[in-house]
Amino acid sequence: MIILDTCVIRGMRLDGSEVEVLRAIVATGTERVGAPSMAVEELAAQKALEYVEAHRAAARAVRQLANKSHRTEPKLEGPDPEGVREMWRKKYSFLEVLPTSGDAAMEGLYREANVLPPATTKGEGDKRVKVGARDVAIWLTAVEYAREHPDETVYFVSNNHRDFTKGDVYPPPMDADVADLSDRFVHLTNLDELLETVAPRVPVSEADALGLLTFHTEYVALTAQSVWNRGTAPIHVRTREGEAITAQTWAFPAEVRVQLTDVSDVEAYQLGAKSWIVATARWQFVGLAIGTTLVQAACTWETRILFPGRSGDDHKPRIISSSRAVPVEDASAVDWPPMQSSAEYVQRVMQIAAAEGRKPTWVEVLLGALITWPNPLQQSSNVDLSTYPPYQPIQLKHYPPLGARLPEPVEDQPEDEQTDEE
């Protein structure tokens, strides 16, 4: 179990490489990654306090604007600090929250009252105050977990060296806390040190990553198809004629052609007994889209994906994060399949409906009359369709149905604040 302190969590960029590897560690089951509930709540509280102060400043600015304006200005809604706390809890939901026991909380108060490490004092002279009950609770949560799980190694990660030390020599009573844990309690001082220990890098080339990731095209297609079948979000595509449009969905999601077009930012790690690769992959989707008419269209979806570093490995890949799908940049560069006729479309609708044990809807049939043909076919009846490559929809039969959703883009949340605990 990897247990992170508040200062480590606060210093992480949610879209950074360190968090990416932590997600990979969790996804592959290499280690569990968690944080004491006190650490998570301390972070959420800090963010809520910053929000309340920002809201207070904004409210003052709005009042000043209203006093100087010639018109009625919009009013600022009341603050919602609990909503902010919940937002930050969700941002770190990839961490297991380890409950802080009542004993740990009580011991925290006792050690703070008696200034026993990791509790301490702040300030000088008459302004000196006792602090550290939360640090004690965080420390003892990690220690209690190690005692309750004798078969596990606990990696406690904190760069708060002032209170927790660097793990080489502990002052009393911290030394007694871990005296019976021997080498099962590993104290690390930053995330880099942790990742060098549990996720060392291994060499990999972009060419090797491209070849390995091509085997997982079907997984990406099925993941995207699960969303398209719900039809809850529009798709931004470019038509064969080059027009960027917003489509409602794909006419036949299972028959959208998927192709891996680019791989970049490749990293590989040894996670347990296996190597795993993390890469940015760009996928091209080509199919029959439903807009104001039926039109052949294409889009690009960029993902950050984790996948096994060896061919033949039966472990599934994981999409760590993604951006929203966008229209392809150049329609002329797309390898377009032949366009279906209205009769072919209606025939396919009938086949799919029969396979699903239902009758086609009148909307499905009516759309067949609205197929938009590209200009070259409209202008000439002598176009040789044999010059187009055959349409080979990907066969989605090896993976069981998934309820996966396309991940939301990870927001950029830089953390520049002081990392030592207050």
C-alpha cells in the first residue's frame, strides 16, 4: 500500500506524469494507492477556504461595480464551500481513502497538547502555539494500516521533513510507533523516490509502441461505441466534402472504421512482473454520421492510454485520459470507403433490426432517403468506385460488452503553493 501525505497530494498536478503513473499503478493492480481521510479532508478544507476568500473578494468587486454602473448588474450567487470540498474529493477519487481511527485522532490531540512528535510548535515567544494534531493522525493512520496488514509493505510518502523527518532517524515517540514494523514500513520523501522504487522506467521506442498499440484498436473502438450507442453527446466531424459539422451520432456505430494514426510521448514502466507503456495515441474514426442528412464523415480522438509492453499479454489496456473528439484536419487525407446507396442503407437497417429482434423505426428508414453523396459522385456518373478501398468495418467480437465511458479531459490544476503542511 502506498500512503500519501497531504503535502504530496497538494503538490501533484492532476494532469502530470507522476499522477499518470500512480493511475497506472492502480489500474494494473501493482500496488494500492491511498491517503488518510484526514489528509484528503485537510486538502479539501484548504481549497474551500481559498474559494471562500476568492468569493468574498468577488462579492466586493460586484458591489463596487453595481455602485458605479448605469445598469442593473448580475448578482453573485452565495458561496458553496461544501460543493468545493466535494469537487476536490472527486478529483482525487483514484486514491483510496483510509479512515482515521478514533484512537489516532485522540492520540493526535494528546501529542499536540504535550508537543510530542510529529506534533510541534509554531511561532516565537508569546505567539508560540501548539500544532500538529492532524499530522499525528495522518502518521498514525499509516502506522495502524501497517500493523493491521502484516503481509503488506507500506510506502509512506511525505515531503514534510520538518514534522515527519526524512525517515532515517525518528524522535520519540515516533521511533516506538514503527519499532515493530522493521522493513515493512518504508518512508519516502517525494514522489520521484516512490516511482523509482515501485515503477522504474524501462526503454521503449515510439515504433515499438505503435506496433503494440495497433493490437488494441478493437478495445478503443468498443469503448467509443459504448458511448455512441447511448447517443447522449453530439460528435464533431468533417464530411467527405470538407465541411465541419456537428452530428447527432453514427448511423452504425459498430461499423465505424477505427485507425491508429499517431503515437507520441511514450513512456514505459516496470510495474510488478510486467512492463506497461503509457502513450498519447491519436485515433481516426470514419463512418456514416447522422446530421441534417446522412453523410460520410470522420473525426479524430486523442487519448492517453496504458497498455501492456508485450504482444500476447492478455491484460486489457486502460484509457487514462482523453480530449474531446474533433473533426479531422484534412478530409482529402482520409482513406474514405465507398458511399452506401439508399437501398444499401435501408437493407442494413433491416438486417440490424432483425438481429436485435425488432422492426426498424420509420425514422431509420426515412433517413435512407437523406443520404448526402459527395460532389464528385454528384457531378459525374462515370466515377470508378473500384478506386476506393473496400469498406472493412472492424469486427468487435473478442471483447465482452463494456459499460465504459469516454473519460472527461483532465483539467490542468497546477499547484504552486508551499508543500509543507501548515
